Amino acid sequence: MDMRERCLQLCRHVQTLTGVHTTVLDLNMKQFLCPPFRDTCALHPNGCNAILTHLYGAYEAERWDGKYIYYCPRGLVFIATLPMAVGQETAYCLISGPILMTNTVDEDAFEDALTNANDPKEIPRLTTAQARSLSELMATAVSSFQLESAAPDVDSGRQAAMLQRMYELSNGEEVHGYPIETERRLQEHIRSGDKDAAHALLNELLVHIYYAADGDLAVIKARVRELLVLMNRAAIDGGADVDEIMDLCSRYEQEVDSMNSMESLNRWLGSILHKFVSFVFDFNDIKHQNVVFQTTAYIKAHLTDKLSLDQVAEHVYLSKSYFCRIIKEELGCTFTEYVNRLRVERSKILLSGTSMSIAEIACAVGFDDQSYFNRIFKKQTGVAPGSYRKKGDKKAR
């Protein structure tokens, strides 16, 4: 049974066992092998294209060890799982979802919208812990695929071409100077998103680097670091996010030292090239909405904690500056203002539905100081917490 059939078979098992819709996305063809939950979604005001949403999930999974939990533009949860080996590419991604996860969306509003939609389908509910467990189980299941199907050299075509070129050079073919024009063409292909052409040129550069360094791995690693800078600049020129690419580059700089052979360097650099080319695609709208939903869910789950900007930015795997920019662009406020907004919304529920004192409520929603809570509450609602409670009591009568 090939990888494609194994992925489809796993989809059927997961859906039967959990009730969570699961499909396979062919990353090369950019199409589903079996129908997604919906191709487009009228539940989102601007519509939602399933291919773009889940390509984003697949590319993020490739960054994060083959699994990624993310939100569609409507706020429903999906899980992307890649059957891939470290440093190698994959043709398929398993997409599980949608899932309605606790405290992530307004469930009543969503149910109303779903009921009014054409051909409504049931959305399974999972807790945050259950969604994470499903993601781990999916990753464990697909790990067996790569162990059984991986050949000694999965990237045999590119590796064979590279070895043949090395053989030709070792048998007396004249070696000319470093091909700077090849570097420029590599950058062009990264900017345009042409992965196959970029891989061929990358191999050509690595062959020249190997012979110029006379097999000295330390020298080769130094040149590979230069290639990383070249590739990351090309991805940024192609439209990839600057902060995201620079963050990746800083991590890759450290990983270079762990490479112990030319072959491992070639495989590793090829996988990085694939990531850089992937980020040239414009998923900003989907990515930003995903960040907002992740942020909201995290803040709601930790309202009583002393939440810091660094803490939440780290949770969504973004630099602090990039995270702040997304929050400002998408929500029109600062991080602190958004945290306070969510805390005030939670306090309204407690003021209307409990007999807790205002001091207790302030503490329960994360305010250390009651006077500060009163000031923020009045600024957002126009009335003090006590007056808000009295109005609610009068309406109840």
C-alpha cells in the first residue's frame, strides 16, 4: 500500500473513531484527495477558500515537527498532520476538522449560523486537551508510514544528480570560479515560488562549495550560512513575512553546527529551501485570523494569571514586534487593551450571574487592584461595575 492509500485509510479510521472529519490534501497538486468538510464557507463574512486555509495549516505543520493545530477564519479548529521524515519533503497532508473547541468561539452564535446555513453538518466538540491528544495520535500514526515507505535515499533523484556531478569533477573536469550567476537565479526562483528549479540550482551551488572547500566541513558550513542569508532575503523579497523568516533563520544558524556530513547538510538545506519557498505564498489574512483566535483562547484560559506580552507572543510562536503589529491591525487596539476588554466581558457575566463581591470579581478576572478594575470597566462600558449590576437586577425583575 503506497503513501497515498495509507493516508486515505487513516482518514477513514480517524473519522469513524472520533467523528472528526478528516481528509488528505495533495500539496503538489494543491487539491483534496477526498472532499473537505466544505470547499467554501458562508459562515465567514468574506467567504473562506478551503485550499488556501489548509495549505497554510500544512506549511505551518512543516515548520513545527509535522503537526499543527490552527483556526479557520470562522474560528473553528483544524489539525494538520504531515507524514514526513526529518529533512525531507512530503506530498500529502492530513487535515482533521472542523472541531468546536471549548472557549474558542461563541458557541450559541455559531450554532445559529450553522443551523441557517445550507446543508448543515454536525461539528464535533473537543476540549483543548482532547484536540492536542488527537494531534499527537495522528502524528504517531503517520510516523509509521515514513518508517515503512522510506527508501535509503528518499531524495534519490536530486542526490544522484549531485553525486554524478561530484564524480565528473573528481575525474578531471575543469572547475571554474564560483557561479555567482547561479546564486542570482536561485534567488529569482525562490521569489517566484518555483521549488523544483530552486532545488536544482541549490545542488549545483553545493557541489561547487564542496570542491572549493576541498571537503573541509567547517568551511562548507560557513558557506552554507551565507546561502541561508541569501535564501532568506529572496523569500522576503518574494513577500514572506520579515519577522517570521528572520526568526527561522536564527534557529537554522544554530542547527548548522549539528550537521556532520555533506549529505546531511544537503538534505537539511533542501528542506529549508522548501520552507522558504512555501512562505512566499500570501497567507497573511488566514495567518492573522489564526493568531487572533489562538490569542483569544489563550487569554480566556489564563485570565486570572499575570499575562505578559512576551508570554502570549511566545505561545503563538511569533516575535513580540510582529505579534503586536497583528493585534493592532486586526483588533485596532494594543495587547493590554485587548486583555482588559476580555476581562471586562468576563466580569459582566459574573456581575449579572453571581453574588460575588466586586473585589472578588476583579480578582477572578485578573485585576490585582479593584480601583483599577473599576476604572477600566467604566472606561469600556460607561458605567461603574456596581451600577452595571444594579441595571441587570432591575431588568431581571
